[in-house]
Amino acid sequence: MAKHIGKQSIKFDLPPSIISAASTVGSKEGKGPLGTYFDVVLQDPLWGEDSWEKAESKLVQKTIERVIQKANLTPEDIQYIFAGDLLNQLTASTFGLRSFDIPFFGLFGACSTMGESMALGAMTIDGGFANYVVAEASSHFCGSEKQFRFPLELGTQRPLTASWTVTGSGAVILGKNGPGPYITYITPGKIIDLGIKDPMNMGAAMAPAAADTIINHFQDTGRTPKDYDLIITGDLGSVGKELALELVKKSGYDIESIFSDCGVEIFDAATQDTHAGGSGCGCSAVTFAGYLYKEMQNNKWSRILFIPTGALMSPGSTQQGESIPSIAHAVAIENKWA
Amino acid sequence: MDQIQNMKKEYAQMVEKISPKSNLLRDCARAFWVGGVICTIGQLINNIIKSFGYNKDEASMLTTIVLVFLGILLTGLNIYSSLGKYAGAGSIVPITGFANSMVSPAIEYKKEGYVFGVGSRMFTIAGPVIVYGLTASVVVGIIHYFMK
């Protein structure tokens, strides 16, 4: 059984094991610094389909098929799928998963969805409600631009604070038993809004949410930065990362030496023209399923805090003059637990 | 309440300090020279057309047609977006930019069909230009009429 600790965290008495991970990305991600860590790199953003949305559904379907295979399981062994994306009404996930005969929880956490899916998946396993679950999240650059921003061929400029939506799907399988890495704690996030209205500076909108979750995680668990080898947020980007660092420092925790961000890691801003960095549900999902998971198995880090971050806005909300509330879900992942 | 407002203000200042700004001087210079070149090309086309014997009004109309065509062609060839990234307003403001703003959503929304996709979404970017441009010209026309 799990224990609720502090204000908003959960400690798992029988930490679920992350049994397998799979990732599929687009060509830009494949050319980035983490390119060799991904299972499949697509050259065609449509993947042979006739729309971005259908391509993203295919991404979701194929990645989940792969993660189940990698665990030496079959779809019949999986009790639940927790998945989400950025498209209206989660169509990328729902259409991608309709061929599976597996009960489905559709999630919306914007770019924090991977944290949300892993947290809920872990609760489901530890609570004894399932033997195996899939947690997944995806995004597609073209589909996201079409829904939130501008047509691809429009000749506009992007500010330096803007981010680049990752094309990718990342999935993990959680199970009761396994060699780890294990999910030991989760700190689900609260909605935090410090009044940032600029949808071209989402890092600034999300940094307070990331900081709030990190601080509460430390306070709830009694841990300090020294307890982690790496603290990595989802897609704050270079601007949001600096802001979050400052905010966390103000509360007395200095995480600078171990702090990174998936959006900063996944692209090379200097050569790939991605400005502030990568974003989208897929950003944290593929960075975890590819890079973080593999390097934890290589013992590069043995204890990390993974904090996907999401900006909870719609195209309409910003047009109506609303600010951008955000959320961040922390998942503590360790190679061993006592 | 006040505490939250203070927090928001303080944070806004932090964001302002840390967020990188684009190089305004460099961007204005680029918009200037690219916009200027596009207009100069337009003038050249205009002069060539006039040399074929067309009068001023006809030449203007034909120049517009040629420039719109060039905007459409460059958009379809995936060149206009790169030009726009470099030039900003320099390529958005001239009529070639207007063509780009109608063709790019037309390409994008083809997946949703010709009626609700292409037909209606073609105007997502250009719509305000058409509405407010026409409204402004009507107002100017009325003022002109009464001032005559």
C-alpha cells in the first residue's frame, strides 16, 4: 500500500518497476544530441498517413506496441493504458489506441502528461489494481502548430523565448516486480498561475509550477537536493529553467549543480534553430523513455526526480486575454529502494 | 490578495530580466531591405508592363497579379516561410505577404476538405486584413467625399 505524505506527495511501499520503455521521434529529434537513444526515428513527418493527426495516432500505436513487445508481454497482459496528447479531445491517443483491447484512461496535462500518466500508473500498480500498465504521452510539431499557432508555410518570425514542439511518443510499462528502475515517490502538482500571458514564452509561465512542485516534494519527503543525482523538468526550456532555478533557490534549495530540462537536452539550440528548446508532451516522454531510462540502467544516475511541466491554456483562452496557468508532476525514480 | 499581486509583479520583473530579447536594430534593418527589394521588384514589373503599352491603372492591376502569383509560388515551394523568418515585416507587409497568408492555411487545411477546410480556413490570417482594410477604405472614402 502507498502512504500519503505531507501536503501532496505519495510514498510507495512497494515501488512499481519500470519494466520497459520505447520511443519514436521525428527527424529533427533524431538529429539532436539525444538522437541515438531513440528506438525509431521517422524521416517522413506524415509517416505515410494523410494528416498530421493520423501520423500522431500511428506514433502512439506503434510506440505502445513496441513497449509491450520489449517487455516480453502481449497486449492481453496489460490491464490499463494511461495516455494523452495535445490535440483537441485527445484524438491522437484515442484513435491510435482503438485497435488495442485494453481499458483506457485519457489524460490531459498538456506537456506534463507523461508525469501524470506515470504517477497514476504507479498508483494503480502499488494499489494492487493491476499487474501491468502502460503510461504514454505524445505530441507532433505539425499538428501542434496547426492547432495552437500558425500554418507551417506562413512567413512569420518566432521570438527567442518560443519553443519547438517535439514530434514523438514515449511509453513505459509499469509492473509490480522487476529489476527497476523503480518509482518510489510521486508529488502530483497543483495548478499555479503567476499571471504570465505570453504564449510565446511558455517557459516563464511554467517555471512557477515546476518550482512549487519541487519545493513541496522536498518538504513532503524530507529530502534535499543532495538526495538526487539529477532533477530534470519536462520542457521549461532555457528561459524557464533559469527562472525555476531562481524560484527554488529563494525557498532555500540550491539544485543548480544537478538541474536540467528535457527541452534543453533534446535539441541543440545553436544549430537546430529551436530557440528556447523543445516542448510538447512528447518532449519529456521520449527523453525519459530514450535517454533517462537507458542511462539509469547504465548507472549514470541512480536517483532522479523527473518533473514534466505543462501550460494549461487553449488558443481561445489566450485570445480572451487570460494568463497561462501551469502544472508540474514530479516522479522520483531510483535504481534501488530500501 | 495584495501578496499575490506583489508576487505576480515581482515574477513579471524576473521574467523581463531573464527572457532574451531579439535584436531590434538588426530585425528592422532586415525588414527594411527585404521589403524595399520586394517593392523595387514590383516597380520594375510595373515599368516593364507599362512599356508594353498598358495605361497606369491596368499596369497596377497586372503588377498586383504578378506579385500575388510570386507570393503563392514561393509559398508552395516552401521558400516564403524561410524568407519570412529572416525578414519579418519586410515580407509580411507587401502584397506577397498577403498571398502567403492565404495560401499557407489553404495548404494546411486541405486535409479537412475543400469546403470547411480550404474554403473557410483560407481566411484565418488574411480575414482581419480584408475586414479592416475595407472598413478603413470606406471611412477614408466617406471623409474624402465630404471634404471634396
